[in-house]
Amino acid sequence: MNSYAPHIRASIQQLEESAINRIAAGEVVERPASAVKELVENAIDAGATRIEVAIADGGKTLIRVTDDGCGIPPDELPMALARHATSKIDGADLLNIHSFGFRGEALASLGAVGRLTLTSRAADHDGAELGMTGGTPDPVKPAALSRGTVVTLRNLFFATPARLKFLRSDRAEMQAISDVLKRLAMAEPAVSFALRDVSGGGEGRVTFRADAVTGDLFDALRGRLGQVMGREFIDNAVPIDAEREGIHLTGLAGLPTYSRGAAVAQYFFVNGRPVRDKLLIGALRGAYADFLSRDRHPAVALFVDCDPHKVDVNVHPAKSEVRFREPGLVRGLVVSALRHALAEAGHRASTTVAGATFGAMRPEAPQDGPTRVYQMDRPSFAAKQTAYTAQSPGFAEMQNSYSGRVDTGAPEIDETPQEPLPLGAARGQVHENYIIAQTEDGIVIVDQHAAHERLVYEKLKAQMAETGVPAQALLIPDVVEMSEADSARLHDIADDLARMGLTVEPFGNGAVVVRETPAILGEVNSDALLRDILDELDEAGEARAVQDRIEAILSRVACHGSIRSGRQMRGEEMNALLREMEATPYSGQCNHGRPTYVELKLSDIERLFGRT
């Protein structure tokens, strides 16, 4: 029996308006957060200075957006709910976009999948209200409203119930709504925003508020970012302000030591529009590649402003993606601006490092009762002098009896006033790995290996960029045994290694011979160095650019030329390391993003001992 049945041709017909609207809504309104985004953007485009969003049950049963914008006259309300009807463009130039919305789809789409009520009052007009249920509009009727617009959306997706199955929990949907509102608030510092959860009825509770911020560009931006991202981010970020060929980049970028375990604090804006753009994310990753390990992510808020004709925002109905006419120019600007700003920060590390240190140092309360704190008098001048004397070179004689070693090797104290040193003067070395330095108002603890690793890496990069890394010939070349595959991989990058001062040649049966090593490293373990380079090639893969792979290998090489943990240092060596850190960009973190030092203020140390 032949089960094949010929296909029956169906006639082509025009879909009903309600079906068209529901299909369009599937692209524009993916979840309650999408509806909030569209409605709040409309409020901003209307010139609102105050916007309040009320949510019930994660937006599934109620979304209400209230603004004090210009409003809509009664006779234009029906047109406002029609598809592809907008007051923001005339359709002549789809690249000349100066507003958030321009497609004219949002209200019609929301009205097609939920119960929408639009209440508005424009200047010199009476208030009016228009409802739409499942795509069917109601007649316009009078309404009481002082000014602006109120859009109420109930029972989202009641007309397309299958979509409800794809929504997440109320908490997750509320979190997505909050994230959308925060991004829009960051883009508009002059507008006040409030998010209220009214689940269960009543006034509910405010879950997010950002009052309008005044001042110049950076003052307003810092104020708003402090409200949204927290004061801690502001205290540990560097300002970004760069321009190239008509493209202007501004914002704040967190220090590498203020990194996160996930990319949850990265915000990008193009001409004021929040976007999630792969080009910008890739540029950000490239800019921080020298300072963070692959499992850490920077915190940034970056704003790209350019002529609207240089960027296409009409890529997707949700308008979260953009396409730049000159992507290479934008990427280069982001990378260079971020690296320059981080270089200007010098040896600066984030304040959160010290906070985490004190958190680890705080004593625990005894199990049988509250902690007793003894209040002590501040030491006299004579007592301070005695303490300083104990830090003199003679104190080093005690090193055989104590785990801490103090050997400053310093001459007699010079009483001539000097410029304060940011990282202070070395006072000792403990456990042959940590340098203790005294600053004007506290102490600094330096990880000698991590700090020197960054210094060597920066020197290697500078030498390679100028003339290539100077090499030192080995009196007796080192022969390193390895597999033929590994030997071939090193042979493929032999020219790049030679520019780094490392000369490697095949030696038969998979072995290689090392004839020259970078002079800056001194004596190195050739076997361990080559193994590390091979590991880096495995991690980097072929996807990374050649320059990125070279710098990653340089970072591994720098580790072998750094002061090792366990090495005792003289006083002049420790002070020289501190001065070099102060003069070297990016020295606040090692090549993997870990802090190279911790600064503890004297006032905080005194609190640990109850000396408040």
C-alpha cells in the first residue's frame, strides 16, 4: 500500500489584523521585561522627568507605567494603538534615529496579547482613555488625569496562553524588569525612576528608586551610576573620555582588582540606547586581556555617541542589537581608551581589597559570652619614637627567633621633609614573600612575586615594541625533551619567540635546544619555561589574534623572571621594588588580575584593637 499522499496546495490569503499583531508581538514582547522596556522608552521619548513602574506577579497580571511627559491628545489615541504609527520619524530616513522608539509596534503588540488601557492628557486638552483587549480597541472616553500618560497592561499573554508556559518564576521576571529599568535609568540621569511591586494589592513596596541627578556630564553620570551600580563601583572605577573620527566614548571602567565572577556588571549604550553588542563585548574583553584571568570579568558602564548615520539600530525589533558602519574604528577606540585610562591609574588597586582583608582579620566572638573591648590611651610621642627605633636595621638581629624578618639596610633616618611615597618605605619582609611598608597614614603589604611579575611583563612588552627583547646566549645550550607534536608547535612560533629573546631550535626526535633566553629574566629553567608556553598555546587556541597570543606568552615568560616566593630581599631591593611599582602602569594587579598589594589605613588598624 502506498502511504504517500500528494501535498494539497492551499490558496494564499491575507492574515487577519489580530493574527498579524500577535505574530509581531512575538518578536517585540518576549516577556514582561520586554513590555516594560517598550513602555518606559515611550515615556522617555515623551519628555518625562518622572517615571514610575508598578508590577504585580512578575508583570504577568499587571504592568503600569506612569509618566509626566507631553501626553497624547484624545483624537490621536486610536492612531497610537495602530501598528506602524509613530510620532518619532516620518519614514524618510531610517538611519536618522534620535529616539528610543521609532517602529510604531509596541502599543499595538501589547494590546494584541494583553488587556491594555491607555490614559493620557496633553497640554490644552482634556484627559482621555482608550482600551484594547486582544487586539480589539474600545471607544475613546473621557478620563481624569492631571498630566502625562498612564499605560496599564493586565493579563499579559492571555490571548496567547502558550507563551505563559515559557515565563520563569515571578522573582526571576521581576529581576529582569529591574535590570531593564536600571539600564534605562543609567542612560537618562536627568529622569527620576521608581519600581514598585504591588503584588497582593495596596501600595506595595519600592524595589528600586533613582532620583534625578543634575550637574555636568561626568557629575550626573557618576551620581546616577552610584545609584544603580553602587558607591563601591564609583570609588573603584576610572573615568573614560576619548574621541576618534566623530565617535565619542565616555563612561566609567572598574579597576582590574574590582572584577566579578560573571559578566553581570557590564553595561553598554549607543547614542543613549542600552544594547548588548558582541563587538563591544569583544572589545572590552580585549582591553582587559592583560589584566584579568579568563574566569574574571570587568565592571564597566560605557557610552558610545556618534552620528546616527554611522550606526544602524534597526537590526532587530527589540532594538537591543546595533550594527556599526566602521566596526574596526569603534573596537580600536574602546580598547585604546580603556587601556590608556587603566595606565593612568598606575599602581592603584581597588578599595575592596583592603575591605576583604579586614573581613578576614576580624576576631570572632568567644562562644561563652560577648567580646570585651579594652579602650587604650593613644601612645605618647616617646612611645612612638621607641617603636620606630625597633624598626631600625638593628632589629634584624632578631630574625632567627621570629618568623618575620626585618632588614631594611637603610642609612640613618634623614629628617629632611620629603614628598610622601604612595607605597611607603619598606620596613620588613615576612615569610620571605610579603614586604611590609609604612605609609604616611597606614601600612602596605606587597606580594613581592606578583608585583615583580607585572613589572617584568611591562618591561618585556616595552622592549618588544621598541627593538625586540634583548637575548643572552647560554654558555651551554639547554636540551629539552618533548613530544614531536609539541616540538612542531614551538617551531611554528619560533620567529615570535625569537622576538621575545628566546631562541629555540629542533634537536631531533622531538627534542628542542634552547640557545638564548631573554636577558631580563636572568637564569631560567628552560624546561619549565617551554612547558608553560605550550600550556598557554593550549589555553589560547588559534581563535585569538597573533598579538594576543604573543602577549599571553610574554605573561607566562615574565613569571619565570620574577622574584620568587621564599627569597629574602635586602632593604634597598624592597624599596626599589616599591618605587618601580609607583612608576609602572597597571602595577596594582598581577598578570592574572590579583592585587599586588593591600593598603591598610592606620585608623582601620586601630579599630581592630579597640583604639577608637
